[in-house]
Amino acid sequence: MSTNTVNTRVDRRDGKLAMAHFYVAFIALAVGGLAGLLQTLVRSGKFELPWGIGYYQVLTVHGVVLGLVLTTFFIMGFQLAAVSKTSGALTDKQRLIGWIGFWLMTIGTVMAAVIILLNKASVLYTFYAPLQAHALYYVGLTLVIVGSWIDGAALIMAYASWRKANPGKPSPLLTFMAIVNTLLWIVATIGVAATVLFQLLPWSLGLVDRVDVLVSRTLFWYFGHPLVYFWLLPAYMVWYAIVPKIIGGKIFSDSLARMSFILFLLFSIPVGFHHQLMEPGIDPAWKFLQVILTFLVIIPSLMTAFSLFATFEMFGRSKGSTGLFGWVKKLPWGDARFAVPFIGMLAFIPAGAGGVINASHQLNQVVHNTIWVTGHFHLTLATSVVLTFFGISYWLIPHLTGRVLTKAMNKLAIIQGIVWAIGMTFMSGAMHAAGLIGAPRRSSFSTYGGAEKAAEWIPYQVAQAVGGSILFLGIILMLYIFINLAFFAPKGEQEFPVGEVADEAEKTPMVFENWKLWIGITVLLILFAYTIPFIDMIQNAPIGSKGYKFF
């Protein structure tokens, strides 16, 4: 028997805490989705923003609200529910800590949002020196991160109490995965906290005149790449531990799942330089080292693909399928809890291939500052991750609110997933294609003085607007489903599906719970990858840059 099933349902009080996170996340989806739609319309050249709203203002709203707010709130809500379900209800103290984290994150979000709306923080996707925002914007985002640390502390305390009560046993798989992701987030956000507290805040307050752009960007990308895995690992939690239960199968291997998560913890942080391959001031040898470490991250992704399709095939064969792909027919395609995350899994194949291209030194030179990168980003986060988050919502929201996913909502959810896939095929496909012929990212619509080259990009930008409009329709459908599941669906019991491990799987070794070992190796890898380049940057630092404001 697996140790993965403790409670039949998540404690009501923990459910309220998780739902509070989800309300903010879905408000963020609405606001950020609208900003994304406006961006694609402006870039098509067929639409101008009203009321003096700037393109870069909309871009910052879209990036911050979807990239940071939606994801962080949703992930923390999901992880709190997963730990409560598999390791037992949180104590009053742990729950209080969770609420403190939630309110700090919410206050920070509102502060940052107000400053962006006042047009005092149009600084691209999150912030990027030497573009300078109002100090309160940086304070707001700092509160979001500190709040998420406090949320993380509640999770770690819950895990520690389970370990104390169950000595010598491997922790429940979902709890273990939530803890790895929380640790990855805490270690990664130290970089962004450092650049904000020691560089950007003093600079925006006028305490210092200039900022070292290279140091700031290095600290940002030290955080910016593992951020992608912080988004991705909750999707992997569902793929590994929940989808097998939904289809009626078993988890292929508990040990393999834990191993892949540990590898993400080790190899996703010391790789930030692959975002800076075009950045002068970093020795090419160190860039090369981090590219190699980046390619090591591909291994746990391939392990995940193997494990998932092994689970699917074992299930299909147990139902009597024959032939090489006969098992595909046996999968529950009419169940949105499976079908929608499955679209996300498929999207991760081209998304991962694009990531390999971005991280390859020579190929990166071709695509680096083009909209190809934005297309890649929308396949990883906005398709693989977001569709899996939607798949979680279809069963977790009614589970927490004491309602059920009806047949009608299930059908609408599948339609929503298909609409999303069509919209993203148009938008991301056009972005990739336009990037290969040189269309820039981070830019509003321009004909570049009637340049012939720029004229080639415009049809692709129109296709992006078509895709963006279809995606916005998908967002409206998702918000309708969310409101239904939270407030109007019939009362009842909706299962929180947690998979059990296949009987023939190997016993899980306890070495995975040896945090001194894993955190120690992580720290060593980070020191190895960053210490000498950092010393070099500081010793050879230029005079630094004054702040730029394009608003």
C-alpha cells in the first residue's frame, strides 16, 4: 500500500486558505489575459490603445500579473492543498503562517499593480535595469516574494511534523514534491531579493545614482531560470502523481519521480547564464559551463516523459490493448481532468525542443532578441503549465468548495482546452516563424520607417492577434468554469485523486529525504557556477548606468 493517501478530503480550514490563493490567481488571469490581448492587437498594427495607455505599460501588466502573480498564488494554493491532503491537516500555527504569507503577497501585488497602472513602472516583463521603476513597485514585488517564503515555511513545517510522526518512512510523494519545489523557489528568489534590496531599491529612491547592469541582470537570471521550473514542477506533480489515478492506472515508479525532482533542484539554478549568452562582460568559459549544466536539466524532463508514457501504456495494456499504440484508445479522452493536462504534455515536446535551441550558444545568436523567445515562453508556461493548472482546477476547486464537476462543465472544460490549443498554435507558431526572420521581441508595432524587412513581419503579427483573440476567449471560458465550480455547481463530493504506486515498482530509498546532502550539493553547484564570474564582474565593474524611464 502506498503512503500517499491519508485524508479522504482536505481539511475545510486548509481549503479556505488554498481557495483564497486561487481567487487572487484567477483575478490575475482575467487582468493579465486582457493585457495580453491588447498587446497582440497593438502589435498587429490594426489597433491603438485608448486613453493614453502605453504599450509597455500593458506589457508590464501582462508579464507581472501572469508570470509572477497568477503562478505564485496558484502554486502555493495547490501545494498547501496537496500537503494537507497527503500529510494530514495543517496545525493552527501552520495555517496562521499560511494566512500571513497570503496577505503579504496580496498587499504586495496590489502595491505593484497600482504603480504599474499609474504608469510609473513600465519596465518590461518584470524588471530589467537600466529601466527604472518607482520604488513602491520594487517594494510590492519584494512583499510578494517574502509572502511566498512565509507560505513555504508553513509547508516545510507541515512536512517536518509528518517526518517526526513517521520516522524511517519516505514522505508522501505529493508532499515530497511540494517541498522540493518550495526549496527550489526559496534558493532561487534569494538572487532577485538581493538585486532588489541592494541595487534597485536604493537606486530608485535616489540614494545611489547608478546601477551595475551586469550584476543586476546576473542576479535576475539566477532567479529567472529556476522560476521556470517553479512553474513547471507543480505540473509535473500532477503528471506523475495525479493523472495516473484519474486514468485508473498506477504510478510507474515513486523513486523515479523523486529522483527527477531532486535533479531539477540541483540543475535548474546554476544555469542563468544561458539567458545572458549575448551579454558582454561574462567570460565565455563560464557561459559554456552553464550551458552544459542547462543540458543536464533535459534529463529529468526525459525521465518524466518516459514515466508518463510508461504509466499510460501499462494502463492501456491492462485494459487489453494490443499493437504499438493500441493503448492510446483506452485513455479517458472524455475526462477534462486528463485531456486538458494531456494537451499541455504534448505542447511540452516542441517547447522543450525550443529550449534546447535557446540554450545552444550558436543557435541562441540567431533567436536571442527575437519574438521566437516569446513564442517558446508561451509554449512552456502559457500552454504546458497553464493547461495543467486548469486541469487541477477542474477537480480541486469543487473538492475544496464541496461541489462537483458536472458533465456539462466537464464538456465545456474540454472545449476550453481545445480553444486554448488552437489559439496558442496560431499565436506561438506565428511568433516562432516571425522570430526566425528577425522580428524583434519587447517592441510595439512599427514599420521601421517603411523598411522592407519589417513588412515581412506584419502578416505574422496579424496571426498573433488572431491567436491572442482565441486565447482570450479561452480565458473567458476558464473564468466561467472557475466561478461555476467555486459558487454555483451542485453540492457534493469531488475526489482529490492521488495515485498509488505500481505493485512491481522498487521500494523508495530514504536517501531522497536527506536534505543536508541535496541542499549541500545545490549550494556547491551554485558557488561553482557563480563565484568566479561574480568576483570578475565586481573587480572589472564599469561606472554603472543611470536610470531610464520611457514613460
